[in-house]
Amino acid sequence: MAELTKNIYRTVRSLDERKTRRKECAFKAEGTKCVLDTLGHFTLRNLFATHEWLEMHEQSVRKHCHGDEPIKVTRNDLSRMSSLSTPADVIAVYDIPELKFDPQSFSDNLILALDTIQDPGNLGTIIRVADWFGVHDILCSQETADCFSPKVIQSTMGSISRVKLYYGCLPEMIRAVGAKNVYGTFLDGENISNATLADKGIIVIGNEGKGISAEVEATVSEHLLIPSYPEGQETGESLNAAIATAITLAKFRGV
């Protein structure tokens, strides 16, 4: 079994920072559920766990870890490497997968497009919602939060294993897909409950404060409204981006 070196310790701890994740092409997952849900879906670089955790999950470790990959550590070691306020009993470090953006592969699917979703918790919840409603591809603007940050990974509750995110110039990616229907939510849109919704196309989710940018709006063909209830009553300025995503996808899936 491998040992925890100072170099490995420093690297794992610094994976909280985006620049380190990019440099190392690696990210970390923490906690039993998060680790067990991601093992086998990403290339494992290191697994750090307490003796008790390794014994309890020996079958999963044997299945997904090879050679000297598991590293037995103390709770204090995990605490020093963790990004959580209450450190878990296990941390996994994975290679960040290399995804190739192929516009043709999205033509028959319902996909999301995120226009500068900046809050990691929102992004993680959106990924989780997408997974629940069978949406497995998400296009992201370069300004959208990093999907491999510890906060996002934790918020996805394992859904990051089944949902792929592609970063780039969002208007260009949307146009490249060439979807007949590109939907976005606006205050002057058609009531989503009355609109005709296709089972394939692109759904754009706007920034938490500013909504959908003018550049991205230019690609939208269908303007939708999530109405408040009852209509006309004074209410909050807008819905949380993750909540708006859940309502929108529920409507598209006929729930």
C-alpha cells in the first residue's frame, strides 16, 4: 500500500484551487457516497481512506483500485487535505476527463446550455437535476463555474458521473449544434404550461442575477415564461437558477 508523501499531500490540498486542477488535470471527491458513486466512472489517481473505511468497503476498493493506489491515512491527514468543514473518511483523486465537443452527437437529444452560472452550489444542483430528468450533456460558457471544483462535485451527489459538461464560447456551441428549437426563459415569454415543448433541442439557463446575455439570447428561438402564482401578485425578482432548471425540465418531461 502506498504512503502519503508531502508532495502528494500538498497536491491534494491545493486541488481546491482551479489553477491547480488545470495544472494537474485532476479533481477530488470526498465522502463515502460521493466516492462510491464516482469510482469506476473516472480514472482513479489516488484513494485516501482510514483503515476502518478500507476494511468496510474492501470489495469496492478491490474492484476499482489496482496495485498500490489505496493510501491508508489518519482522520487528521484527511482533515488537512479536505475542503469540507467536517472531513469525511475517504478522498478520491481522479483524472479530469478529456471531452471532445462533437456538435453532431447532440442533434437528437435534449440538452442544457448554461450562460454564466457562477455559484458552485447552483451548478452542482443543476447537474443533479439534469441527471434526474435524463439530460446527460450540458454546454457551458467559459464564465460558468468549474464543474470539477470540490463544492460542485459535492453538490452533484454523484451525478457528475453521468452528466458531461463542455466549456467554450456558448453562442458558437449552440449554433454549431444546429438545434431547431433553442429555448430560454424570459419575463416576456410564453407561459411554459401553454407552450409546445419538443423532446429534443437546447434549453438555455441564464446567469443568477443578469439572466440570459444578449449574445446568447440571439441564438434563442423560443421565449418561455415560468409564471408566478397567482399571476400579477407581487413576488420575488426571480427564481434561483437551479430551481428554474428543475421546473423547466419537469415541464419538458411532462411531469
